[in-house]
Amino acid sequence: MPGIARYVARKVASRILVFFIIVSVTFIIPRLMPGGAFAYLIENPNISPELREALIKEFGLDKPLWVQYVAFLKEFFLRGNIGISFYYLKPVSEVIMQALPWTVALVTTSVVLSALFGITLGALAAYKRGSKLEAGMFNTFMFIRSMPSFWLGLVLLIVFGYYLRVAPLYGAYTYGATYRSTLDFIADVMWHLWLPMTTLVLLGTSVYFILSRNSVVDVLTEDFVMVAKAKGLSDKEVLFRHALRPASLPVLTYLALDLGYSIGGALLVEVVFSLPGVGKLMYEAVYMTDYPLLLGIVIYVSALTLTLITIAEILYAFIDPRVKLL
């Protein structure tokens, strides 16, 4: 088997194993808790004995744990069935798929904008290294990076939403509004999303800025950059045509990985801004003790994150010849 095929197979196999472990742990641990994951349903005094017995049979709680586990694996891997949401009374997959596009759109857009701003500003800071501009930019982004995503979101929401009133306080669109065209709806969505997106972009830009700045500083000391300067090329040409391209490799690597890791930060921001994404759905699942929905969210988010990370590692093997394929 060629080296690249073996490398891909090994990465995919390892991610499948990790995903299987996540699914297993997420299923088993809540059922080992005192009272079990369905205690609030089964022990509810307002539930009749007949309904209690029906619930026990429906969720297989009268069977050993390993029997419940095997039955769940069959339903999930063969039929894609995770269960019915206690709160929404709908299949869990249906509920999650209604919220997932909001999270994916928010994460994808914020990561792309963060990379564009961070790479450009980082390259500029590297070229101006030692100056007050570089020191100011570096300290500013380090300060932003130290903030938790939910805390920064709350600060921006209070300042721009409550005091300045230049941004909505909650939601992804105006509830109950009627739109004359699709463009009106898009404009309303962008009006609601610009502040949570700014939160994620500020945090993401700080990371890309530091990576880009350090990488460009290293490249600017290479011989081919000195040769480019000796040929009489302008500073702009040296920076963007010769130094930025080789310096962007570690940044591009982080860009692909960041699509997966940013999902976690986006979930917290969605709760702060009451966006109808997976983050708000997860908060509701915990608050309402909706165990099947919470299990489904963990499975979907884990699968999406592992898939993006795996794709990033595979692409990196094609980009960087230094990656060991064995």
C-alpha cells in the first residue's frame, strides 16, 4: 500500500476509534449516575404507573446496561436513530439538523475572516518588528486572546447592544417579522449576527496574528528574501510575493484545524447571544434534562470536529513533504 494511502487509512481508523469511544462514554456515564439519566421521568410523582411502565419499556431500562448499550449501537449505526427529544417530542437528528446550519455558518465565516485579518496584520507586524506599531498590535491581540469567548461576548453585548444600541440583544433574526424578499431576510440575519461574529473574529484573529507574525519573522531571515531585496524589489513585493507564501504553511494548517476546534467556542457564544444554533440547543437540553438530545449533540459535534481535523491532517500531508507518512 502506498505511503499516502496507509497514512490516510491510519488517520481515519484512529478517528473512528475515538468517535466510538466518545459515543460509548456519552451513553454509559449518565446511566451510571445516581438515579440514572431518566430518573426525573420515571420518578416523577405526576406520572401514572401505566405511563411509568411504558417509559421503562420504551427506553429499555428494565434490561441490563450492556443490553441497552448494544441496542443503542444497533439503532445508531444501522438506522441513525439516536432517540426522541423529551422537550421537542421530535427525533433528535431532526432537531439538531435544524440548528446545525446556524452553527456551521457562524463558525465557517468567522474562521475565514479571522484568517484573512490575522495573516495580513501578522505579516505587517513582522515587517515592522521592533516598532511601536508591532508592539502595540502584539500586546493588543495577546490581551484579546486571554479573554474567554463567553466573557468577551457579554462585554460586547453590554456595550454595543445595551448602551450604544447598535446591535440586537438576542436572536439570529427578528421574530415575527415579514420580509419582502430573500435579501431583506439576509440583511436582517447579518444585522443580528455581526456582533457574535465579531466576538469570534476578534478571538480567532489574535491566534492567526501571532502565528503569522512569528512565521513571517523566521522567513524574512532566509537567503531567498535577501536575494529578493538585492534585486531591488520593493518592500511590498518582498513581503507579499516572496515571504508571505512560505510563511503561510503553519497558518493554513491551523486554519483547517481551527474549523473543528472553533465549534466549542461558538457554542458558548451562541448561548450568550441566544442564537438558534447547537450551543443554545445544548443549553436547553441540559436545563430541561433532555438526555437523548444532549447525547445527540455530543455525537454530532464530535463527528463534525473529528471529520474536519482528519481532513486537515490529510491535506497537510499533501502540502508539507516533511510530514511522515509511515
